Amino acid sequence: MRITGISTHVVGTPWRNLTYVLVHTDEGLTGVGETRMLGRTDALLGYVREAEAHHIRGSDPFAVEDLVRRMKYGDYGRAGEIVMSGIACVEMACWDIKGQALGVPVWQLLGGRVTDRVMAYANGWYTTERTPEAYHKAAQEVVARGYRALKIDPFGTGHFELDHQRTLYAVSLIEAVRDAVGPDTELMLEMHGRFSPATAVRLARELAPFRPAWLEEPVPPENLKALKKVADKVDLPVATGERIHDRIEFRELFEAQAADIIQPDLGHIGGILEARKLAATAETHYVLVAPHNVGGSVLTAASLQLAACTPNFKVLEHFNDFADAEITEVVRGAPYVDPETGCFAVSHAPGLGVEFDVDAAAEFPQQPARFDLWAEGWEQRRPR
């Protein structure tokens, strides 16, 4: 079997564009991969077009390791977010093809499953007025849909510091959410790399009474020593990793014991096998895996393949029940959260277990999507 070519499709919403890559073969099988880029969608499409000619066309889709190696190193320049995201889309599609050809789900090809259910947590649910009352109501709706975990960034446009008044307001938002969801629901605290170490530590202590499940990206991702400083001073698990695009770059993070939970995005870190290798390394350091997942249903399906065969997998993020829910229409067999359990069921269908609908995708053309986390009202995800 050989790859005859690829086609790309962008599904657009005002705040995010989702890029889908279909990989076609000479035996009639087609696989699909997906990523979400912020502000770089056209650059990604340009890279994938070049990579098709240089590396992809004519390749054996079963030889995933070889194709990833050539795409990552065969152009000599260091692979960053765009290249690793392009690799991820093609890599996912190759696993999809391989699973379809062999009649087994991808997790079966990666060692077999260790779980039948994968816990989900909700994100994108607080696209409402930024008040305790509105957040209380929105959080209740999350729990009513069966979720046992949810995440929130209550810090507005905070950057490095957060003054006393804004701190009190952030605390009031978290207090309202905890009151709404009760004591048994996990509440993840997102900081989006906003703060200095001192501010992050202070805020973690202010919010500790509400029992956050983790403290996510408390400082900007470029400075590992700053993250270590926070980890050493707080009594909460620290999570990070969505903006690390090469598993090799996690090495110093593990050595420093600077995080308890890593959050690789399968759509940015080179795909399913790259993430599985990273998870295995994390396991040797007693670190859990909770992938960043702000894409659509194909990326969710790929992340669930990883979850099914990964012993140290914790939980999977899910946006599409609350933000741009209509985009699930472009994928047949889209994964969903069972309201009875708050979990995804592990699919036993061949490949990724989903099918991309080109005609449905055409109803959501690419948009000049933009998402600025330091702009007023960013949490509503309604770009001006």
C-alpha cells in the first residue's frame, strides 16, 4: 500500500479553525487527522503541501515511524509548532489507515487497552457574563450533563500580577463554581501561563480552600526554573505541557520534577505514537497524562486511542459540548460523554473509529479566527 496524496479541509468558527488532513492510498483506504492552530492555519496548510511532495506521497502508511522521522528531520531545520502539527495530522491518518486495513482500533496496535472508559472534563463552558451568578448557573449545567470534572480560568486579563481587587473577584468566581458543583466534582484551575511565580503561589494559596484538582500552567512555559519554583511552594498538583511541541523537550521537566501532570496536545506533538512514547517516559517519573484537547471530534478520537492503552492516563479535556458544538456534525461516529458516567467509552471500531464528512465540513468555511487571552472578554470566545 502507498500514499497517493493528501487533501486538506479547514472547518472554521469565529475563535478557532480546525484543520483536517485526509491521507489517500492506492488501495482505496483513506485516513484522517486533525489539529487546531491559533493564527497559523495558512502556514500549516503551506507546510503540509510542501511535505506532501517531499515526504508523504509514495510513502507506506504502515511505516509510521519512518514517515515521522523523515518529516521531522528530513528538512534539516528544527521542527516547531507548525511542522509538528503537520506531522501529527498525517501520523494520525496513517494509524487510521493501518487500523482500518487490519480491522482493529489503533489502541490494539499500541499494546492493547487498559481501560474501557475515559473520564472527561468540560472546558469552554463559561462563555457567559463574568459574574459569580452567571458562573454558578453555567457550572450547574455542566454537572447536569453528567460531567464529574470541569476547568476554569477565573483571572480575566491578569498578566504577571493580579491586584487585590481582581484577586478577590477571581476567588468569588471559584467560590461560586465550587458551590454549584458540590464537593465531589473535580475543579481544575487554569492559569494560561499568566503569572510570575510569586503571584501564582499566592493565588494557589488563596484558592486552596476550594480544592483545585490541579494548577495548570501557572507561569509562562519558557522558563522551567520558574515552574519549579511554583511546584516547590504549592500543595497542589502542577500541570503543564500544551505548548511543548516535541517530546524530547519534556526531558528537563521530568528531571526537575517540576510537574505532576503533563498535557501534550496530540495535534501539536507529532501524533499518537509520539504522545504514547512521551506517556511511557512520564510513567517512569510517576507523572500522569491529561492531554490538551481543544480540537474537534477527530482529535478527541485520537486522544482516546492513547487513553485506552496508557496506564498513567488521568482525564481528557472536552470542548465540543459547550463551545462550537455544531462542528461535531462534520465527523460521523463522533465520541461523546456518557451522562451516566461522565466518561467516554473506548471505541472498538477499526482505526480511529470516526469518519470525516467532507460535505458537512464545507458548511463551516475557514474564518479569520483569533483568540487573544489577554483581551477583555476573551472567556466568551467571541472575537471582535
